[in-house]
Amino acid sequence: MNAPASPHSLMPQLSLREVPQALIDALQTRFGARCSTGQAVREQHGRDESALVAPPPAAVVFAESTADVAAAVALAAQYRVPVIPFGVGSSLEGHLLAVQGGISIHLERMNQIVPTHPEDLTVTVQSGVTRKQLNVAPKSSSLFFPIGPGADASLGGMCATRASGTKALQIN
């Protein structure tokens, strides 16, 4: 289970999984300055817009590609450490909190809109693309993304939480 019992404490049966120093060392070797264990960075990635409280992740990896995500996940799996994806941190659900410990993978730098195919009404994006970025890109093709979850949420986060927002249905 990955949920706290109340807004101010973790469930008693949950225990934080220790993140071995060997994993931190491996992440820092692989990612260099894109792996942070700084307290301020960890705290930023250890909270969202909810009232839930949990400890911050042990490290934050700033991914720039699918290969980065795969490498971080493979290292975490080797040490049996939880991985928490982080987009822009605007969620209300608490899903990006490290309630069992772990590492956070920051996806905001994965913000490329790969191809746009107006003929079949599709656009392929990386998980860090925000709804505003998406609506700027396909203007020349008459495509638009009417979903509006309030904040400038990332599409990866919107998919993860099944967010659609107030503009999910427009009646003209």
C-alpha cells in the first residue's frame, strides 16, 4: 500500500525502505550533477499540493531521456528501492510522496513533442510536456488539447492520475 493513514502520519505498518549508499553512489556515477541528495531538492520533490505529509525521497534524478529513466529504474530495482515519478508537483493525490522511502525521478526535462500527425489527430509527447506546451505546438495543424486541470500540469502526471479538469467537455 502506498498511502498514508492521515494527513499527518504514515500508516503504522509501513516502514521506510532504506536506500543503500551503494545505490546513491551508482546514481551519482551515472547521472553526475543530475542526481541530487541536497535537502532542499529532496524536500521540493517530497511534497505536492495535498495536505499529506511524508519524508522526502533519498535522492532526485533529473531524467532527460527514456534511457535515463530506464537506467534509474534498473538501478533502483537492483537494490529493491521504490521509484516515484515527479512531473511538476501540482497534484492533490499524494502519489508523488515517498511514503515508503525511495528515489524520485524528475521528468520535467523530458518535454519534447516528438511527431504531430494531424491526419489521424495524434501527437506523441514525452511525459514532461505540459498542457500549455502541447496547445502551442500544433496550432498550425488546427489541433488543440481542450483538457484543463487548473494548473499547468504535465501530460505524464495527468495520465498517471486520470486528470481531465474543468475543460474536459466544451459545449459551444
